[in-house]
Amino acid sequence: MTLSHTDIPDAPPPDVLLAVDAAWERAARFAAAGLDLDVSVGRVGGRLRGRLLRDDGVAVVLSARQVLAIACGDAMPPPPPRQVARPMRAG
């Protein structure tokens, strides 16, 4: 099946727009609380990594499961016992 530019709708479907709005609201709540979610995907292997950055310079390392829970609006699972908050390095 070949797609052409006429097959692409002028606007996303309503369910996609609702999901984008919900994600925006979650991001706004984090920003209002002085938090920033930093997510990256490794070039080799595609490993998902995340950090929750606080205004005071502390970064909490997140598992892929925790990053996805935050992104989906689920309650964030508790960190494993080995996970600790640590100050961010400059640079």
C-alpha cells in the first residue's frame, strides 16, 4: 500500500490530542514543583535512562520503568534500595 500526502489528516485524531494535553499537564505540574525530567536513549543498545532534576541541583537517577511511569501519568514505583539522590556535577 502506497501512502500519499492526501492520506495524512489535517489534524491528529482526538485521542492523540487528549494524550498530548494530558502529557502537557503532567509536565506543567513537574515544572511548578521545581522538577525537570531528563530522558535519554543510548546510541548503542537503545537503553532508556532518566534523571529527575531538582532546583537545588540534586539529580535522582530513574530506572526505565520509573521514567515510563512518570511519562504515562502512573504512580512512580519506589526506587530500588541501591538508588540514592546525588548532587549533579557541573558541566
